Amino acid sequence: MSPGGTATCKGAEVAEYGPVVDNATEGRFELTVDGATAFVLYRLLKRSIIFVHTESPPELQGRGVGSALVRGSLDIARERGLEVVPMCPFFAGYIRRHPEYHDLLSQENLQRLLAS
């Protein structure tokens, strides 16, 4: 982690946009594109990461930046061995559509996600 409280992780590179950065000081993962920053707020609880809210500036919407941010955030969670709890509807929808990330959820949370 850098002195400013941010870190990038191996596997967090999103090819089309660059690295997803962990701004631990703010409790969020960030992806900056064309000078604008999309982010996902998270909370750590023991060995789990709870994704609370995803936000993308209007100028980045509709370009796949939010999906790239979620993908990079999930890759970081996997690298760190964290169980994912998707409270954010955008985040949950992404995981629902991408079974390659289903293993990051507990069986209970996965069943709840797939049933919704």
C-alpha cells in the first residue's frame, strides 16, 4: 500500500481502462477513465467484503466502466481470499450474470442472489 492509502493488486488490471485501485482510506475501489472516477464502496468484516454502493459519473455511464470496475473489484477480492457479499444491486446483477464469480459467495448468499 502506498503512503496515500491506495493500492493496486495483481489481477486488478482492467484491459480496456487500466487498474482498479483500492483506496482503503475511503473504503472504496476506484477506476479512473478520462479524468473521471467511478467507484464502489465496500466494508470489510473479518474475511468478507461487503460491496455497498457503486457510482459512475454521467460521462462514464453506458461505456462499460461500471462493469469493468466490478470485475476488477471481484478479482481483487478473489486475490485476497475474501468472501463477497453483494449488497449493491448493480454489483449483484453483475455477479448473477457472470457465473465465474459465483464461487466468491457463500452458498447461502449465492442461493439468495440467484433466487432474486
